[in-house]
Amino acid sequence: MSDYKFSKFNYYQKSYFSANFLVYNSLQRKIIRIPKEDAIGIGLSEKNAQDSTVKYIYANENLEKKLINQGVIVPESYNEDSEAHFKYLEEVSAPGLGLTVIPTYRCNFRAPIAIKIMRMV
């Protein structure tokens, strides 16, 4: 087991319909659903989800692989700021503009802006 930490680019949301956590990593642009039992097992709770000082607690091997793959946890020595800066430079030098849409459970995709976006895709 290596030493890992939660990425500082994580955004946490408790699901409205179940006892799950949704974690979006803005650096990797990936989202993962973590069952409440597993979230508690790795050190997350509703009270500390946005606290950057929360320490990662080792999970089972399968869950840890998923967390690493989604960018939720990173090695302690990993410099996320350097990667963020590099990705920023890639984005500003790219010829196009990108848009990431993360709807909530309450979204029905019937708002005028959602209809426009869906037509563009």
C-alpha cells in the first residue's frame, strides 16, 4: 500500500436519492459514485467532504484502483498544480472551446440552454 491523498481537484456531492457520494475530479474530468459504506471506510463523510485536510484511509484493493483511475486519490508526492498548469496551457492554446455539462438529478434537460446544447452534440 502506497501513501495516497485525496486530490485537491475533487468536488463531492451526496446523492439526493441514495446514500452514495458522487465525486467529480475536475483535473481529470471524471466522476465516480462511491457507496456510503465505502466513503466512510476511506475517510469521507458529509461533514468533512470538502475539507482539504482529510486524510485518505486505505480501502480495499478494487476500490483503491477505481479511485486512482478516476483521479480521486493521488500519490502523496504527486504535484497536481504542475499538471493543472500544463492542462491549462494545452486548453488556452487549443483552437476550439470545450464545455463540460454536469447535470443534477433534478435536471430534465428541458431548459432552453440544455435543448441548444443537445442539438449541438
